Amino acid sequence: MIGAYKIGSMYLMRLCYVLEDLIEEFYISLPDIEEREEILKLYLKKKPHRVDIAKIANQTVGFSASALSTFVNEAALFAIREGKDFLDEEDFEAVKDKVISGKRRVITLLNQEKKVQAVYQSGIYR
């Protein structure tokens, strides 16, 4: 029994080394313009908007899928703060620098900001 355990654990260690080497070989590139358009369409699907998706995709060179998600969500939050019923290109322009810089800051939410967050979380802009 001990011999089988030893052989099994050695096999598992070798398998781990092979998988580790294999994982280092993979590289996933950033989405190209067509892929960014498709990603943006997906993220904007349930959000009311009046934007030229191709134009937004062209302006987001170097954005990953998660950065595009953040970009859309920040624009939606901005639109809610402005009292809009839909997203437009001005909302994306307003938050572009914030998303690019990726600055993180600690915020104490005011009552108005809590209301904006509640509206967003309720799914109106999803």
C-alpha cells in the first residue's frame, strides 16, 4: 500500500511540473477591435444606450475584457448621477480618464451617492 502511494504521489508531482510548464506557454492577447466591439455589445445589451459601439471600440485600444466591463459600468453610474435614462458617448468620455488611470480611492458615500448605487444595483442599467 505504501509503495502504491509513493508511486502515485511521484506521478502527481511530475504531472504538476508538466502542467506548470504548460501554463507558462499560454499567452492570451488583448482583444482586437472586432473582439472589443463584440464585448461592448455584450456589456451594453441590457443597458439603454445611444452610442456608436464601433467608435467606443476604436477608442479602447489596449483594454482587456474586464477593463471594458469597468468602462461600461462607470459610464452607467455617471449617467445615473446625471439623471439620464440612457447611456450616451458623453458618459463614456466623462469616465475614460478614470478607467484608464485605474485610480482607486476610498470614498465616503453621501446619501445622494448611496441612492445612485442603489438604482444601479437594482438592475435598471443592467
